[in-house]
Amino acid sequence: MNQEAHVSVQSETTGPLTTEAGAPVADNQNSETAGIGGPVLVQDQSLLEKLAHFNRERIPERIVHARGAGAYGTFTLTRDVSQWTRAKFLSEVGKQTETFLRFSTVAGNLGSADAVRDPRGFALKFYTEDGNYDLVGNNTPVFFIKDAIKFPDFIHTQKRDPYTGSQEADNVWDFWGLSPESTHQVTWLFGDRGIPASFRHMNGYGSHTYQWNNAAGEVFWVKYHFKTDQGIKNLTAADAAKLAGEDADSHQRDLRTSIENGDFPSWTVQVQIMPAAEAAKYRFNPFDLTKIWPHEDYPPIEIGKLELNRNPENIFAEVEQSVFSPAHFVPGIGPSPDKMLQGRLFAYGDAHRYRVGINADHLPVNRPHATEARTYSRDGYAYDGRHGGSKNYEPNSFGGPKQTDQAVWQPSSVTGQTGQTEAPSHAEDNDFVQAGNLYRLMSEDEKGRLIDNLAGFISKVSREDIAKRAIDNFRQADPDFGKRLEAAVQALRG
């Protein structure tokens, strides 16, 4: 729908202006006063209601992924995957499922610019016949850390310093230098794909490893890939800085107008499949979020097409209040032992309960489409009384919903004692191998831009030991990488 059409539709609304309770408003231009020009009266409930509502119009912004844009669309299955999963929405070639996709940047606040060097969130909600399935990923297949216990510390380094009120290079590189596992993702971030030209011109990834299980109870580990059909397009650091200053809303505007114009963006959906029995002996830890599964080991298999074809009517209601949780599974899909995923299974839902309220899933953008949520949860902030007088406990003998006795996913075997330990080691586990492989895949021009981007940021560090430690991580990934980066930083620091 173009802007002119949208305005004309809104202008057709008839009837008098009312209060939130539906009472007609006599005068929306002047407050009620004690005499002409006198003090305003507390009995002017229309005024007080407007001011009170205005003061509460903004819910707390997301701690991360605050800056975002979204659109509705459809996922169409193009391959039979029933040998791997019993998920109903993946059961029949040609089957379509409604979706909502929210793109975002990670570190910036709600008012920040789109064209910045930052990972992009790629949060996808499937409105399936078995309820909502949320796939919460990024535009990179890896991440900075592998254990959720480090996530708050990592995000603190990306956000504003408590003393200066700005993002500080010292904090960023101190953490990254002391966390060698971040080397792979940092190499991605400061390469050419670190600043996508638009949301439409970037890939999306589930990033984590997930479980698929079929009707026979067999378990497979899976990684999701969403390959843009528009082609990869990126911005240089200089072009991005110019665009961010001229149009802070560039990516949001591009997504909205492309859909308004009927140029619907789409992604080809692929999966990598690993039989569960192969995980223990795989050369890398397959549940380590800082590593990919090389395609020569597990070639991506095309399974579907994702298209975005409808814009939200109200950004606040549908984008800002949309909530996603990787704990939202459907039968046939489940979690893996990925330690970052395990932490997010709790953290995402908890964040939304704080930010939007415990009834966030009742909002239209979050509500299941093909089935209603049947729970015994009641009351709380923004509860709409949808359950009426039905019983709020289980078991009951009044016809309330009952458990299915059918597990959503298959159980995983565990052994050993509890404790705060790292994941089991695999033959080629290493924090630097894949970062080095990525560097060596780049052309000379790509390497040059990567070095320039990294050096420009590292040169802002105030302490030599922080800079040296950061450079040494890249040196361990590839000697040439470290050598060139060290020279570039020294040249900038003088």
C-alpha cells in the first residue's frame, strides 16, 4: 500500500472524537480552566487522559536489537523434509505459512542510524498450525561468544560507558582481546559484509544449532541459512558514514518502500543436516556458536522460499511490541546443547515479560494464527479477560485443555557430573582456525578494507597492551593478517 492510499484509508474513519472510554470529546483544542485564562482544572479528564497516555506511550526499548524494522510474509516449502522432521508446517511441498520478520541492529539504541557497522538481527516468526515457531538469528552464521554467561559483559562493552556515556574503543577491544573466541565474528564484522546496503541485500542465519526429529523418533542437528535473492550488497565505511548522517532511517525506508512498490524481497531457505550420531566425533564442536559447519562437510539443502509482502500498519504495535523467543518450538523441532542457545531460551522470554508484560503473546502480532493459545495463565498487566470465567487450574473436570503426552522434541543423552565446565573437546577445536580460513578466502581488495576497518577502530585504544592483545588474536588466525594489521595500526597511531 503506498503512502497516498494509506492516508486515504485512514481519512475515511467517521464519528466523533472520543476519550479512551468512548465518550465524545467536546473540545480538543482548549483545556478547561477556572475562568478565561485561569488555571487549568483537574476535572478536565480529557486533558489528563491525553497527558497520562502520552507519558506512557513508550515501553522500555530492547536492551539489544532496539533499532528495528519488520514486515509480514510467507514461507513456502519447496522440498519434502519429512525424513528429518515431523513439523507440520514442513510436511508438504507447496505448503505456505504466514510469517513476520523483524530486522535490527544489535548495539544501537532506538534512535540510532541504520547504516552502521553492527550485526543485524534476523528474527522470524512462523504462524504455524501448531502455534508459533520463532527462529531468532542474525545476518552472520557465527557470534562473538559461545556461552550465555558472558553475554551481559559482552553487551556492556558495546553500549555506552557508565562514565563517558559513549561507546569506548578501550572497552570493546579489551573484551575482544581477552576473548579469543570472538576473533571469527570480529573478522566477519569488519569485513565487507559488516555494513549491509539494506535489509533486503543480506543473508540471514539461524546461527545456532537446532534439533529436528522425525516421526520415527530419529534426531538430526540442523542449521538454517536464508540466502538473499536480491544479491549481497554492502556499504563501505565512508559511504555508510555519509548515508547514516543523511538518512538515519535508510534501511527501514528501503524495506517499506520496496514492499509498497510490489518489489517483494525474498530469500532462498537452506538447511545443513547432521545426523545426531555424528556430533560427538565431528572435528569441531557442532554446538559452538563461534564456528560454522564447513559446506564440504554438510552441504546446504534448499527447502523453501521466504517472501516479505506486507508492511505493518502501525510500527509501535507490530514492530516494537513484537516478541520473539527461541523457546517457541513446535512438534518436530527443539533445542540443542548450544550453550548460547540454552541461555537465550530463558533470556528472550524473560526480557519480553519485563519489557512488554506477561501478556505480550496476546497482542495481535504475537498471537498464533491457526490456533488459539490454551493455557491456565490469568491476570497480570494488559490481561484482556479472554478466558472469561473458565477454570484457572489443571487438572480439572470441567473440560479444560489437557496435556498431549507427546514430547515436542526428543530427549538428549547426558553423562557426568554437574559443574561449570567448557564443552567437550573435539579434534580441531580452536578459536582461530575459522577466522584464518575466512581471511584467506578474501581477495586482496577485501583484505585491504578489512585491515583498514579494524585498524581505524583499534588505533583509538588508549592502552598499548589492549591494542597488542587484540592484534595478536588476528595474528594467530593468520600471520599475514596480524602483520598487516599491526603495521596499519602503527601508521595511524604515529
